[in-house]
Amino acid sequence: MLCGRMEEAVERYWDDQATTFDEEPDHGLTDPSVRLSWTRLLRRLLPEPPAEVIDLGCGTGSVSVLLAEQGYRVRGLDLSARMVAAAGDKAEAAGVNIEFRQGDASAPSYAPASADVVISRHVLWALPDPLKGLASWFRLLRPGGCLLLIEGRWATGAGISAEECRALLAEHGRDAVVEQLDDPALWGRETHDERYALLSHS
């Protein structure tokens, strides 16, 4: 019962954030230079389209739409109903077909081995059990698929360091390559905290 109330509280929090979420340059990706920087990063790290991508904690769907526009087949999941609704509107406006659904990123209800890529931005650190969450994410990948995490340890003290993240993957017997994301073009401003991409192949 306590777990259910906590999930409801988290859902309400992100519902409340939905209307202003895209104001951050890396959330809305409305600035052309920021959008181009994310496009270049993701195309370099991910397999060629039309790979099957699951975007966990997709928020308002900015990355999902960006990838769909590049020719990827994308599904997106978020705990917040308002975020999911905003993501659907964004996909429709962009003229791309994306299946968005509401759900818990800790235990996504997709079929095992149904994706070539699982991507998650700024979600793992907030899961109640990151190790268990990772196990459910790896189950979604086909042989040879890849998990891409965009995470950080931010100036606020929140987040997860690359070292901690790699240690979690090591507990699953997974290797990972870490790339620091210190280019201001990705964030629309200078940053002075740890931000990184972690890529792990199954």
C-alpha cells in the first residue's frame, strides 16, 4: 500500500511538471542548435534506423519524436498521464507515428526481446530499485541490442555518478562505455556538473 501511494505521489509530481517541462532546452529540444546536437549524438551512439527503440521515462516525447523523425520505430512510456498526452500531441504535430503509453519505467510492460535499443534519460537515478529496474530493461533487448542511459550527478546533489552507474551494470555482468556530455550545445548553456552517456550492448 505504501509503495502504491509513493507511485501516485511521483505521478502527481510529474503531472504538475508537464506544462513547463519543455522550457528547459534539453527537454523541449526547440532550439535548433540543441536539437541538432542531440540528433548527432544519438545517431552516432545508436544503430542505424529503422531499429526498434523503447524510450523509458519519455516525458513529453521530445527524444521519441526526434528519433522517429530519423526513421526509428519508437515506443515511449512515462508514469505521468499528462506527459504521455503531451508526447502524443507532439508526435501528431510532427507527423510521426509513435505508440505512447502510461506505465512504470521500473517494470515496463513490453514483451521481452522486443527492442533493439532501450533509451532512458535522467530516470535510472530516481528509481526505487535501480538494480531491479536495469534487469527489466535488459530483458527488453534482443541479442545484440543496446541500452543507452543519459544520466548525471547534478549540482543539486541529485543523480547518479558514472562510476555508480557502471557498478550497477557490472552486477548484471554488463560492460559499458561512458562518454562525458560536457558540450554546452547539448544543454543550451554551460554546465559544471557530471553529465554522461552510458552505452551497454547485450
